[in-house]
Amino acid sequence: MEFLTFLFLVPVLYFCLLFWKLFDQRRDQECYLLDYQCYKPSDDRKLDTVFCGEIIRRTENLGLNEYKFLLKAIVSSGIGEQTYAPRNVFSGREANPTLTDAILEMEEFFYDSIGKLLTRSGISPSEIDVLVVNVSMLSAVPSLSSRIINHYRMREDIKAYNLTGMGCSASLLSLDIIKNIFKTQKNKYALLVTSESLSPNWYTGNDRSMILANCLFRSGGCAILLTNKRSLKNKAMLKLKCLVRTHHGAREEAYNCCIQKEDEQGRMGFHLGKTLPKAATRAFVDNLRVISPKILPIRELLRFMVVSLFKKLRKSSPPKSAVGVAKSPLNFKTGVDHFCLHTGGKAVIDGIGMSLDLSEYDLEPARMTLHRFGNTSASSLWYVLGYMEAKKRLKKGDSVFMISFGAGFKCNSCLWEVMKDLGDANVWEDCIHDYPPDCLSNPFMEKFGWIKDEDPSTFKLPDHIQ
């Protein structure tokens, strides 16, 4: 009898041990965000209204209609006077940048933000196991990741990844790389560095689809410290729940809508095509289709199935937003507490807000980030997250949904779980009390708003920018 009991217990114990091993291994594959540091350049790099007018005035190869187009773009951009530009813009050399300008812009960000992040966290550079750097429009030799490794004297066995050309959605791509590394290696620290190089990428021509980029992008960046050490779980700020990447590069229309190229005069620039809204819509919808079952409760998915069937029988189509994105029949607020949206522009924020049926409270972090810091490309998501934290919105157990778009064309999204109450003022410390203002003033509208109704045939530059 005892022998039979023994024979029965052996496989039971074996399967219990196997189950525990698999469960224990799963725990070591988590991705925790320990800390992050957004970059705030010095005040001498702020772009006020008058200086923006001066930049437009001194830009060569522009006719009166192009001047008017640029001023109208600034007026309607949703960007305020506190954003930052590279130093070569303030020295009047944006049209003739050097490699030194580009490297200096990156090094100022690297050494400020990475240094502050490591000091605050108490982590030594030699403890970093993985380094992922994404700067889309600058490919230097040695690589930017190598420059960071050299400056901080990191280990010789560090796993370094240097991403270029990945656009505004690159920080979530970098996060996906780290997440996958964490699945196969235990007890690791990873440093994610995300920014964009503006110094060498000023467009000097007069193609409207390319000069628009000069108005939209601003200097910024973020350094992020991540780990899969379970012993640091209680110190983590966020835990990554899921991440979904959507890439429509195989579609010619999507591939060509957002691309760096030369104009007819051979001047290099960044082309934003008319098919961009359509490409963004398709990528957005496909991304939501995949991530929705991962982040929404079953009751909401069941409700969606019933509503979809009913609409199919009635053959009715959902209403479209301002940028052509259909309003989702899913209620994302049933599974998401906070929405961290890419600050690609006022129209992008409005379009996502309408398609997901978000309130002004939900859109406030993205709107305020656009106004204060502008479109800082791939790092913009982290400024939005910083706003939520500075406003003490993020409480333990809350979920944060990040979504971003990028050239390619790509749409990437992820969901975080807040691990503890967050309330650091961070990069917003000196101005968070001013947001949101009772009325979001637009200094560019006050200065250049009259130009929106001006007749192109009689338009003349005002004296202050002659």
C-alpha cells in the first residue's frame, strides 16, 4: 500500500515542481520601470513668438505664400512659447549645420538626463546590462550608444542597440527589445535612451509638405531605467502588462506618406504626405484590434460583439473623427485609467480623443505637453507621463495606455500597471501649477492670427518681420 502511495506521489510532485518552475520563470520575465528622467534644456534655448517670426523671416527660398503657410501652421499648432530648439538655430546657422552641432545637441541631453537618472536611482553605470538608444535622424560613427558607453565607462559585455530611422514611435520599439531580452535573461538592468536630432535636419526649401516639419518638432529626450529583478518589484514605478506593434511598411501608400527625401531642387527634408491621415487610421485600427482583447474586460468585449452584430445587421457605419478615424464601438475606459498619447499635433490628439471617446480630462496631459514642450518625437510619451505624475493622478493599481505613431508607417501601443502612488514633480516642477490654465492662450494666434484671413494676392509681410 505504501509502495502504491509512493508511486502516486512521485508524478504528482514532479508536475508540482514543473509547474512551480514555469511559474517562477515567468516572474523573472516581468519588465519593471524603476525611474525615468525627461530632459529640459536651458532657458536660453526657448522659442518665443518674436524669435519664431525671426526664423521665418531669415529663411531663404520662401515666397509670400510659403511665409503665410508657415505662420498659419504655427498659429494652429497648439504649441506655446516655452518649447526648445537646438543651439545652432539661435546662432542663425540652422541652414548650415555641422556634425559638431548634431553631436553637441545629443551629448547635452545624454549627460544631463542619464547622469541625473543614475544618481537618483543609485545605480552605477557598470551595473547596466542592456543599453538601447533611439535617435531616428542621426547616424554617427561611432554610434550614439558607443558614445554613452565611452562617457560612462560601461562594461565591455554590455548589450548595446542603436536604432535610427524608426520615427516618433521608436521608444516603444526600444521597450519591446528590452522586454524580449528580459524573457531570456534574469536579474538585468536596462537603460533606454530616446530623443531626436533636430540640428542637422532643418529644411531649407519651399515644398509645403516638407517645411511643415520645421514648425512641429522641438528638442527633448528621456532616459528610462528598467529591470526584471523581482527583488526590486516594490521599488518600481510601473510594470509593463503588454505591448503591440503594428507595421504597414509593405503598403506603398503608408510607406511613402512620411519619409525623408530630397525635393526637386535637391534639398533634404522630411515629407509629410496627404495620405498620412489615411495611413495613420489604418495602422491605428489594426493596432487596437490586436491590443483590445489584451487590455479590456470580458464584459466589454462581449458588449462589443453584440453591438457589432447589431450594426452589421443594420448596415450602419460608425462616425468619423476630424482626421478620418472611425469612432471605436469599444469603451476603452473600462480597462484603462489613463491615456498617454503621442503629441504629434493638435489634430492627432483631437482625432485619437474622438475615436476613443475620451474626455477633456483624458486629453489634458497630451494637450498640455504639446503646449509646453511641443512634439519631441519619440520621447513625447514620457513628458505626457510626467504631467500625469506631477498632477498626482497615478495611483497604485491604475493602468496607463500609451499609443504612438511613426514613419514606416507604424502604430505601437502598450499598457502599464502603476505599482505605487506617484507624485514627483519631475521635469514639470517649475510650471505644473500653471497647468491647465483657465484659458489656453496662444501667443502665436495673438501675434499672427490676423494672417488666417489674409488674401494671398495682397498678402505682405508685416514690418516686424520684414
